[in-house]
Amino acid sequence: MSTPNATPSDTASSPDTLLSATFASLSIERHGAVTEVVLKGPGKGNAMGPDFWREVPRVFRALHADATTRVVLVRGAGGNFSYGLDLMAMGGELGPRITGPQQAFERTALLALIEELQDAFNAVASCRKPVIAAVAGWCIGGGLDMIAACDIRLASESAKFSLREVKVAMVADIGSLQRLPAIIGEGNTRELAMTGRNIDAARALRIGLVTDVFKDEDALLDGARAMAKEIAENPALVVQGVKAVMNDAIARQVSDGLRSVALWNSAFLQSEDLAEAMMAFMQRRPPAFQGR
């Protein structure tokens, strides 16, 4: 993806300097041994545009190396976790790669872009510090991909989750299909991915997507911060060892699955149904898919 002339990492050589920088898509809050990563847009509902995909891997790699951080807490600002991929903001990146005649060059460029997006949440999953996601409001598409890469997921009663890519004629390709089966099982993952339906916090708790549900966002943050503090008080090397060992158990499956879906979408993403989905989105109407 294209990047501005100056970025936090252009002027920073240490994790601490990077984490004290100013970002367009998120903010960093320090609370002792717990570092909070707050999604803040600038797209509506903290939608994930170019700045997000550039900044997230840099931040989580800095957190991986940051000696003062023992636990990371991820949350959304403004009452929602994230609406997912910002289709309008990403148009400049996606458009040339999924419209017009698709020759080898365009397909290779699309493959590289998908792998860049995957890299953002790979950085979350591979961060050696445990990552807790606190979800209030909507958590859609890329938002679900992100929390699937986290170690623990908590929600408020207002939370709603949707693996919605099927509704816009896409195979989810940034990690949900690879990581969710180990969290909620094959059957629940297939249901969410094939229907694109919304589920509430109560259903998310029943299927194991989240481990606890709190009355409101304030209670959620109190609960998430208390859990983060509890984990931070345990021996850091042991906590990190737990994460490393459990990640290793599914690493090959996740890696192979991400490569498979990247190749699939680079070959098959362009379709009449995708064009119809984009047009329907812009015209604010239901799409009429033809299976082509």
C-alpha cells in the first residue's frame, strides 16, 4: 500500500519512541504494565483504511519488543469496536486490482496487497505479549479478523459480531477463517462465514467467541482492565510461554490457510457479483447476486 512521506517509524528507532508517536487510526494509552491500543478511525465506526493497515503491524511489533508492556488491551473508540474494512478509503488500493482485465501483473499485485493486510493481524497474533480485545458495539469483518488474532475476547451486552464478507461477494481473507475454528469450532465458523449474519453478545458467549459479557461499556472496560492487571502480575516469561506454545499448536494450519485464501482471492475475487456488491453499497440498496 502507498504510505505518506512521514510515518512514526520514519523518525523512531526504538519501541518506546514509536509507541509515544501520534497515529491517524489509533491511539496508545499507557497504564503501568498494560498498554491500551484504541481504534479511532478516521472512518466511521473505526473502519479500517490505509492508515490502519500501515500502523497496526508497526505498533504491535513495537509492543512485542517493549520491555515495559506485559499485556495489551485493544478497544474501539466511539461506542463501536470496528465496522471492518473501509471500502471507500481503500478504493485507491483495491480498485485497480479488482477491476478491468486481470492479467498476471494485476493478480500478483492483488496477492501482495492481501498478504499486506494479513500481515497486520499476524503481528497481533505473534506479539509475544497477551492481547485482550474489549468489544462494545459493532465488530464486523476486519474487526472480527482482528479479535480472532487476540488471545482473549470480552464483550459488552451491546456487542454485535458479523463475518460479513460473503455479503459483499468476498471470501474472508485476513484471518477469521483460519483462526476462528480453534476458538468457536468448524461448524460455527462455517455458519458465520456462509450466512454473514449478525450475532449478539449472548450468542458469542455461548459459542466461545468471547469468554465474558458485561452490562455496558464502562463495566466491560473495568473488567478488561482488571483481567489485564491480573495477567500482568503473573511471571511474564511464563505468560508469554503459554501464548507461544498455544500459537505453535495451530501455526502451520493458520499459515497454510492464509496463503490458500490469498491465492484464492487473487485468482477469483474479481466477479460480476463483486462489482454488483460495490455498486449496491454505493447506492445503498440490497445487491442482486447472479453467481457470476
